[in-house]
Amino acid sequence: MSEDLGYGWQGDLLDLPAYLKRIGHDGDLAPTGDTLRALHRAHTTSIPFENLEIMLGRPIDLSLDAVQAKLVGRSRGGYCYEHNRLFAAVLERLGYEIVALTGRVTLGARKLLPATHALLHVRPPGQPRDEPAWLCDVGFGAGPLEPLRIRDGEEADQDGWGFRLQKGRTVTAWTPSTVGWELHQRGEGGWIQRHTFAMNEQFRVDYEVGNYFVWANPHSPFATRPFTQKFTPDALRVLDGTKLTVTRPDGSTEPRTLTPEQLPETLADDFGIVLEDAEASRLIDFERDRAASQN
């Protein structure tokens, strides 16, 4: 067996039938644009975004075995590094050309933030170089449903959800030698910059570094409270701590506040995340302690 030098995404080690069953895809697997769109939509709407391992006191393991066991083998989800680690292995197995990227989540903020969001730059095999590649992001939790063509200023309407990619115009940190891009998402108040990214190739080891900051650094926003999302064509469900918000494509929202004791049932019913009894108890205790520390 040859030494793993860290290149590539280990698609040969993927349990592809189990993954396809998990996302409910039984269609064509030829590495085309149509297949890419179908897989992206199926993954995004089937496997939720969640950071619950951190609340349960466990590290986030990005090995392919661990990611498959959690996102495919169990009724669980993950955050961007886990999702796009898995999706990269799937696409590599099918023959797509993949370049991993990282982005800076801004959500409209002007302050420079760390590049801790995983993204994938994807081309079907044999695609002419003068045609735009695709930006795939199955790990943000709020879409897009399908890949976005990397073409300056192009807008995409996906089942009423709006997205736009453009070359960096509002970020002062870009230097003349940097090719910067921005992803904007349409909301009730108009377009908001969601994240920025540069065309600098990343590898598995780079994702390991970013992943460690996200789960282990006490200043990481994901280390402070449970955060889960489920994105479907008709609704974005977000559980932030004990606040559950359902947002529709037209921007309307339905907020509701839960008790810590309601979290396990809500996770199962609204997000498809099923915790073991000990995990559910631990999560309830975490939220009780967090609420007590804020009073």
C-alpha cells in the first residue's frame, strides 16, 4: 500500500453506494454538469449542518472514515469542513476535477475575519478551460441548492432563493495580485455579502488546520452554542442555541424559543438529527448551564 502524501480526497476509499442511499440519489453518475447539480441538491437537502460534537465535548475528526461514519452511517450532520471533505471524495471518485478553497464568512461584516469556510471549485472532466467552473458548497447550511457558475455578476434563482457571484469589489484587503470573489445571498432586505474567497488551492492538511480552530478555539463562534441548519427548497430551518427560526424564500420568518428539554425532539423532527440518550442529556445540560451563566 502506497504512502498517503496528503494529495487528493481519497475517493477510492469512499462507500459510494451508502452515500448515494443517504442522499436519496439513484440517477446518472456520469461526471457531467447535470449530475453535479443533482448530487449537490440531494446532499444539501438531505444532510444537515450541525456543530453538536463540540457541545458534547468531542473533537471534529476529518478523516474520511470518521466523516462517513457520522454523516452517512448515522442520523447526524456536520459543518463545512465535514460536508465538503465528504463531497470532494464523492466528486473525485466520479471523475470531476476538484480544487479546494477556503472562504471568509462575512454576512455583511466589514471586519476582516479568518478564512474558516470550506468551498470547492469543480469542473467536469474535459470541460473547455474557457468555460466557467462551478462553485460547490454543500456545507454552509443555507444553500445554495445547486452549484454556482463562477462568472462575474451572474445571478441564480434556485426555487426562489437568490445567489450572486462577483469579483471582489467591496473588500479592501484584496491586493492587486489576489483574485478575490464574493458570494452574495438575497434576503428580505436585499443582497448581503455572505462570504469572500480567493482562488488559492487548499489541501486536506489545510482543512485540518482550519477545522482545529473552528472546534477547539474558545473564540470560535461554533464553540459557544449549538447551531444547526436544514435547507430545503421551501424553508431554511435554523436552531441557534434555543431559538428556532424558519425562513421562507420570500424572506418571511417564523421564530420560536424552545426550552433546553425540547432540543433533542426538535433536532429529530425538524433537522433529522437523532442523538443517543446520553448525548441528548449532555446537550440539555450544556444549554441549561449556558443559560444560567448568562443570567
